[in-house]
Amino acid sequence: MPVRALTSSLCLLPLFVASAIAMPTAPETAYTFTRLATLLPCQPDITTLATGLGYREVAQTRMDIDYVDIEYSDESDQSRLTLAVENTPIGAHFSVLLDIPETDQAYADAIVMALRRNWSLPTPVHMQSLASGTAQFWKIGLPNGTAQITVRHDNLTTQISGILEPLARGTALPC
């Protein structure tokens, strides 16, 4: 094999390896989010599931005693998972956010359809007055409370978030 051909094939090898790590389909991503959101507000359970799904912790943010989040990344760095708790005067807000960059509106729409199928949801409510992008949401009952589930797409990024209604101070967590 001539040196030029060998060099060219070695240069292309990273491209083939990179393309072998495929982004999860929208239904797979929606299923992952469904499993994670269903565990709210149980951070240890979500961490265990996220680790089992191939996510690893990459950062933590702590602001005073009122806000903490943990950020995870999947094995291929194609999505970020953020788990947060914020203490407010009306109670503690627990949330989970799945952020998938390099996606288009069709990917976000497929996530909406998959979430509707996973949770038997009605047509979503569209958020109004967005400067750009789209967002749809539902209020649904999860095993440990009511949550607002939002699918947002903007700037080639799809975000799926679940925010549990505030738990009153002193409420024992079901974990």
C-alpha cells in the first residue's frame, strides 16, 4: 500500500469512528427522559439510573444553601442531563433537564410525539411570546407529585425539562 493511501486512510479513520457513535433517536431520548422524570424528586435514584444509562457527572453548582445542580454528560458527549433543587419561600423545586444539541425541529417534534405516547398525553399547549424557537408543555401527574413537562427547540438544541411542583418545607422525600 503506498504511503499516500495509508496516510489518507488513517486520516479518515477518526471520521468513521465518530460516525459509528450515533445520536439516540427521539423515541429513545424521550424514553430516557420519561424514566428520569418519573423518579423526581429522588436525586440518588436519578443518579443511579443516569449512571446505568451511561451518563457521568461532569459538574456541580452550589449557590448558598438555596440552589444545587449536578450536570451529567452521556458517553459520547451528545447530551447533557442536569438535576437541580432550588429552595424557595413556597417550597423546594426539583427538576431534571435533558439538553440535546445539534438537533432540528423535526427531532423536537418526534420527542413530543414519543412523550405523548409514553405518558398518554393530550395535544401539548404551545408557549406564546417566544423570541425564537418553539416550546410545548403539559402539566402531568408523576408518582411523587405534579410536574410541568416542557419540550423546547431553539438554536439547533432540543431541551426536555420536568419541574415538580414545589414540595412544602419539611415534607419527607419519598426516596
